[in-house]
Amino acid sequence: MVINSPSTHARRSQLRLTAILAVVVVLVASGATLTGCTTSPADQAAPPTGPAGSAAVTVQPANATAADLEDRFGIRMTLLAVTAGGGLIDIRFRVTDAAKAADLFKPENLPVVIAPDNGVSIKPPEAPDPGQLTDGQIYFLLYPNSGGAVRPGSGVILAFGDLRLEYQTAP
């Protein structure tokens, strides 16, 4: 005889939820790879080292502010976070001017995430199609975080074409 006590039912529910969550994480990670957001082996190369193992990576400093980004591309950054157990970088932005924001999706303007600590740059090889952009709407881009190049709470540089913006990842 099987007894379905509340604690047994709760454990089964928790196991089902855990399994579903694991499947969702795998699907999201696979989706980022399937959409072409990958990091090339050259981007993952170990940075050169100087004397006594000190990093000799040259990363161009930021040259723009959030206001510059909004003026040129019509977007306002809302979030940059490391998600999916550290495997993805989630970039979210609100469109303030849909006409300007359309330029963001040209291959030369797509955001490149640069980790100044290790010099790794993560970029999508092709531009996603955002469809019709709408003022006030929040959009997102998912990038693979191969090798854990970006960590929660770390500072990164977001390069949008020739604009480079310093940004702090969500803890």
C-alpha cells in the first residue's frame, strides 16, 4: 500500500520542478548557441602575460556615457547579468527611440562584452532580427559566457561600434 503523505507529495513536486528547471536552462543555453551567439576560439585565447605572469592585456577604456548611448542608439541599458549558472550573459535594454535603435542591430554595432580583467571579448557572429522595435519596450540579447569570462558583480566594457561604455554586472 502506497501512502501519499503531504511530505511525499511535496518531495515529488520539488523533484519535478527541479527537472523542469534543468530542462529550461539547457534549452536556453542551447538556444543561445543555435541563434549564432558564440565566442570564437580566438576570443577565448589566453591573454599574453608580462614579467612574473602579470597580465599585459590592453583594453581600450570607456569613451561614452549612458547618455551618449541613448543619444546615438536610442536605448537605455537596464540590466547586464550572468545567468543560467554562469553560462550566459543577459543584456537588457529599453528602447527610447525605435528609429535609432534599429542601427544597433547592424553587425558593426552589436554590443561586444569585454571583460577587462582577462581581456576576453564576447561577440555574436551575426545580427539577430529584433523584428519591429517599439519605444518603451525592453529587449534582451543572450551571449554565451564561455569559460566564465564574466562573473557576477564584475565590471565590463560594452562596445557598441565605436562607443565603449563601462557597466557593472548584476551581483
